[in-house]
Amino acid sequence: MVKTLYEMINVRPDASAQEIEAACLALGDRYHPERNAADPEALARFKEVEQAFAILTNESLRKEYDKELVIMRRLDDTFGGAGVT
């Protein structure tokens, strides 16, 4: 199954902007490339956190993302796919 941005940063979908920012900053610090130069998975994880931060801390992008999640979940329920959890 595909993880949502909320799952990637371990927050609830109804998390406040401050909670999202705090989670992203903590994870960004943990997976920062300068701290994990030899770990390619850390760089990939850092990029995921950056993407989540960019979308979920922008009010209009977050609203659009949430709308898309609802649609994807409905499609998943309708067709029984391995889509968004």
C-alpha cells in the first residue's frame, strides 16, 4: 500500500500546521544528508519529508491533497485495489 504524506511524517490527517511543522523538522534533522552521508535510504527519506512539508504546510496545497486522498480512498474501496491506506 502507498503511504500518505501524513503517514510518512507520523501525524494524524487532522494535525495542526504546528504539529506538521514540528514533525517535519524533527524527521528532517534525523535524516539530514550531512548526518547520514553514507546512507542512501536516509536521503530518500529526507526528500519524502521535504515533500510532505512543502505540501502540508501550504494551506491551499494541503486542501487539494486532502481532496485527492478522499477520491483515491473511494476508488480503492470501489475497486479493491492496493491504493492509499
